Amino acid sequence: MNNVFIAIKRTLSDRRYLAGGIVIAAVIFSALFAIQVKTVPGNSSSFQIAIFGWKDWVILAAIAVLNALFITIEIYAFNLRRSVMQAGRISAGLITGGVGTSSGIMASIFSTASCSLCVSAIFGFLGANTVVFLVNNRGYVVIASIMLLVLSLFLSARRFQNVCQRCKIEI
């Protein structure tokens, strides 16, 4: 877990990435909120704000911040890889995170489970039993989503230390 904090510290020490991370978090927060408003017929922003409790806001903010951190670290790693390759040091061994990216995307999709009505609107194509399961277990689904986001951060951050010899970032 120390690798995650090192990667976050290294990435956000640059003001460009810090500002980009804040913008990305705001965009993701807005998008997740808009999904919950738009997917439910007859819903409006003011009504969604009225029915949201403090836990819903915290979950939405946590998911947005974790996604933003993941995306910012991936952008940082990509730019670092590009600069290393342009300098002629092709043996840097930096790969883009396939598993981390996949878990981040899946966590973002399932994070809409924080809204019961949204689950039925978004996952209705999976059938009534799946929707009922997701609604009844939405707390577990949200926890699993957050754990997937933390996993994606961990997998991306492994490249910042000597943990993964094949895919570490050499500076």
C-alpha cells in the first residue's frame, strides 16, 4: 500500500497533474451524478439532490476521487513512458495497466449501484433477478466497487517501485 502513496505523491507533486486530477474528479463526480439523474425517468437534479443522503455524497465523492487518482497516475505513467522512449531508452519496461484499467472501468460502472433506481435503469437488460440482487446488496456492490478502484490504484502504483521488475518506471 506504500507504493500507492508514493505514486500519488510523485504524480501530484507536479501542479499540472494536480490540477488535472482535480478537474478529472469534478468531471467524474458530475458524470456519476448526471447518470443517476438521466437514467431514471421523471428524475431531476433538484429531486436527486433532495433524496441523496450524506452517505450517497461521500460514496460519490470517494469513487470520483479514486477514479481521478487512477486516471492521473495512468496519464503520468504514459507521459513518462513516452519521454523515455523519445530519449532513446527503450528498455524502460513500462507497460500500460490492462488489469488496473479494467478494474477501474468496472468499478465505475458498478458504482451506480449507490442509487437503487439507477440500478434498475442501467442494469435492467440483465433481467429482474439481477436487478433485485443488486438492489438488495447494493452496499456490498459499492464496497466491491471501491475495492476494485483501490486494486486498480495498487496495480498502477506497482510500477513506481521495484516491486514489478518487468513494468517499473525507471527515472
